[in-house]
Amino acid sequence: MRTILALLLLAGCLARPPGSPHDRFFAQLSALCGKAFTGRLETSDPADTAFASQPLVMHVRDCRADEVRIPFHVGEDRSRTWIISRTADGLRLKHDHRHSDGSPDAQTQYGGDTVLPGSPGRQAFPADDYSKALFVRGGRQASIANVWATEIEPGVAFVYELARPGRLFRVRFDLTRPMPPPAPQVH
């Protein structure tokens, strides 16, 4: 009996613990690679009128072991790409904004790193120092308090969120109905 108990305890010590919430979130995101999904605005801020009247599409593509790029199309506007990458301590979200010729927008590469473990279903990214300085230079001081979040409910939904005092923007993408991926934008 003692031998069996000792073996069970040893097996428990040798068993690999499940990945961190960051790792599990990233794995769920990577599982969407190559797929595109339509979304709808869940919030009703007057600043988002253009989003409410346009088709919203996310395309999970350019997936690597440490980075996933997700172009976010608003109607014909293909200027936005979300980049979620691994860091030594968690995950990073950046926003890559481009002009139609492929050149970077003045307000690009903003975002932040996770500071908490989050969960396999939700990760939050408070604005980093680079982003805060970019927002100040661009006259967008209110954005200094930005916290972006992404959520995954496998097989059901992906949510992108921007929150700060007085502002909430949420788009929910339907994972139950993948669509043909849009053609990449040619510059």
C-alpha cells in the first residue's frame, strides 16, 4: 500500500502542470489561424457610428509560435491589424495601422502587455509607456488610460474590447460561422 501511495505521489510530482493562462489563451487563438469571422458592434458609443454601419471582419493569419497577426477590416478599410505576441512574462497586444500604400500611420504600434495572468478566456492589455507617449504627442490624452482586452470562447466567440473611463468599445466575432478569408491587401 505504501509503495502504491508513493508511486501516486511521485506521478503527481512528475505530471506536467497545465500551461499558464497566457499559454492556453495563445493556443486557443492560434487554433483559429487561417480563418476569418464576421463581427458586430456590442456597444453604442456615438464615436463608433462608422463601425456600426460597416461589415466587420477579423482574419486570423500569419501565425507563428510566438506571434499571431489579425487584420481587422471595417468595410473596405483594411488599415488595422492586431498583433498578439508572447513575451517573457505573458502576452503583448499591438495595433499596426497602415495607409493604403502600406506606409505606417502616425498613430501605430500602440498597445500594451498583460500585467496579470488573466484567464484562458480573457487577457487584458493596459497601455504601455510607448503608447502613452504616442497618445500625448498625438493630442489623445484620454487614450493614456486605455485597457484593451481580447476574449475567446472556443467555438463560440472572439471579442475585442477597448475600455477607459467614459469609453467602451466591444466587437464580438461569431466563431460558429467561419467565412472565406479575405484576400490580403496589396500595397
